[in-house]
Amino acid sequence: MLEVKNLTVKLNGKTILEDINFSVKKGETLAIVGPNGGGKTTLLKTILGFIEPTKGYVRLLGLPPKQAVKTGKVGYLPQKNNVPKKFPVSVLDVVLFGLVNSKLPKKKQIEKALEYLDYVGMLEFKDYPFSDLSGGQQQRVSIARVLVAEPEIIFLDEPSTGIDMVAQESFYEFLKHLKETKGLTIVMVTHDVGVVAKFVDKIAGLNRYLHFYGHPKDFFKKEILEKLYGSEIELIVHAEECVACEHFKFKIGDKKC
């Protein structure tokens, strides 16, 4: 589904990514994590063909990125919502944007958009102004916009930005459900490693180099986190009743957070 081989990316003479290697199988969910400036979004944009690699290559659906994107089987939800805050557009219209290149008759497009709004639990809001929705609701509608084109793989850049802790878990639960019911492959960039870890198959720890690639249960080790985030990282142990950490129950050594 996705292969990244010996990938190096330099921008304005600075090396952002160096010798990155990993692959994602059909139906897997991957979270790309790491510090700010570590190259996460650059990696995502290179995979999608927005940035050309300096060395190495990417194969997406077995094709070079730009060719893969043209198949219509690749979905992308960028970090910033591209619907202006005060733009007078309904929830249904936002989902219909995902069919802008569709050859379906308008009636069929509307039926399909309503189907996916129902799937993400937002059908009752179809006539609401998009700008009136909460951050979590907007993300669900944006996901419906991506899904309505029926991609095989979707890429999400910081999908939980602006969503509170409780809504984050609900959102990642939804992504897990999406994977299981639609057979989708999901690749996301996120800072929410403590929340997202229990919902993904693999974690990629990126900071110029790929410091870790594997199962979430193997990620939360002091030596891995220090290598990825720096030697000053501190592991904080919270009480079992800590609400902020109620979803973060991976053991770190003999401690639990």
C-alpha cells in the first residue's frame, strides 16, 4: 500500500529527513509522531507528491505519488481546515466538495454525501452552517468529505487539533471503527501519542531520522523517547485516577502512566 525507501529530503539546503525506510500494509493504521520541526509534515507532503525527495523514493498504491493521487484512491485531510470560518456553506455542501471531480449526476452525489454524513454520525446536522459546529463535529464532517470519494488510503495531518481530550478519544475511536468497517489504510501525523497509541497498529517516531517504527507497546521506553525527543525528557507518573491520563496506560519500565 505504501513504501518509503532510503528517503532523504533537503529544503533550502537543510536536511529535513534522512534515510527513512518503512512500509504500511493494506488495512493498517500508522501514527507518525515526534517533536516540532522533526519533519513529520514534510514526510507526509513528500509521500503525497507535494515535495520531491532529494534521494530515495516513495511508492503509493504501487505508483509514484503524483500518479497515485490522480487515481482518486488517495484521501488527504490537511492540518488547517480549508473552509473559511465565516463562509456561508452548509455541512452537506462541505461533503459535496469531496465529489467535485465526480461524474455522478447531482442527485446521486447528494445521496452519497448524505450516506457518509450518516456514517460519521452527522446526518442530523446536514443543513447547519459548517462554521457553527464544534471542532470535533467539523472534523467528522471533513472526514466524510474525504470518504465520500471512496479512497483506499487516507492521510491526516494533526486531525485532533482544536479538539479537547474527551473528544480526541471519541475521534480516534471513530477512526478505528472506520478502518475496521471500511478496510481503510490510515496514516496520520499527530502529537497525541498518549491518546492515539491504543488505536493504531504502528507508530513511527520521527526526528530527522526514523528513530522508531513498530508496535505502540514497544514505543514507551525511556531510551526510545530520549532519542526521539531529546535527553531532557522527563517521564511523569500519574495516579490511576488522573483524568488526563485515563487513556494512557502503557507501562514504562515498572511504572505506569
